[in-house]
Amino acid sequence: VERTLSIIKPDATKRNLTGKIVAKFEDAGLRVVASKRIHLTQAQAGKFYAVHSERPFFGELTEFMASGPVVVQVLEGEGAIAKNREVMGATNPADAAAGTIRAEFAESVGENSVHGSDSPEAAAEEIAFFFSGLELVG
Ligand code: GTP
Ligand code: MG
């Protein structure tokens, strides 16, 4: 089975939405096999989102990701990467399909409640960024 890296972002932890978001993952058939609540520094957020370092919103993005606690999780399931992206909805909540996490909870294109890996390569890299093998319990 496939694994993907999820982050419940500061806008969502601030509004106490962690449980509601995890319920969406579980309802879609995804299983949480690792989970921790952490508070990133802006430098750590920058390292995680390094692929976006040339984008105009990079400063805003890393400042936001370091603005409060996040919940990082590894989700496991059949086609977990695509399934998670589907449950998350489009980056901009205005474009997100009804019933998706971003349609229901996201506040803006920047403060959009969740992150999800977008490819098998990214998933492997992002899982290793936050977790050791010992912490993945299927
Ligand atoms: P992630 O799962 O977080 O990677 O989202 P995504 O794959 O749907 O979007 P993308 O990788 O293109 O962008 C990464 C993140 O940067 C988004 O989730 C947003 O939080 C943020 N972002 C993207 N576009 C904008 C923008 O125009 N303004 C701001 N402030 N943030 C943006
Ligand atoms: Mg992305």
C-alpha cells in the first residue's frame, strides 16, 4: 500500500479542527500510521517548502507555516497520494469541490488548512523529513 505525508496547517490547528480533518481522511479509507504535533521554525518551513523558494509567496508561506502548531501525519491506503489530494480539494478554497477539506475549512489560498504530497518521490522525501522508520506504525 501507498503512504503520503499530510500536514494540518496552523490555520486549522488554531481553530481546533484537527479531529474533523482526520475524520475526513479516515472516511476516505486513509489510515493514520504516524502523527505528531510540532511548531516549525520559519527556517524549517523553508527547508520543507524549498521547491517553492523562487515563488513570490514563499515568505508569506513560510511565515504562515511557522505561525502556530501543525500536525504532521503519514497516511496509508490504496492510492493514498491521489486519494489524499482528492479529499483535500483544490489549493484555492474558492475552486475546491464541495465536501473537500479545503471547501469546508480553508480560509484562503495561503491559509488552506492542509498539505499533501503530490507524487511518490515527494511523499518519500517528505515522510523522511519528519519521521524515522521506527515512528511508522501500520
Ligand atoms: P500543498 O499541499 O500545501 O503543497 O498545496 P498544493 O500542492 O495544493 O499547492 P502548491 O504546492 O502549489 O502551493 C503550496 C502552498 O503554498 C499552498 O498550499 C498554499 O498554502 C501556498 N500558496 C500557493 N499559492 C499561493 C498564493 O498565491 N499566495 C499565498 N500566500 N500562498 C500560496
Ligand atoms: Mg504542493
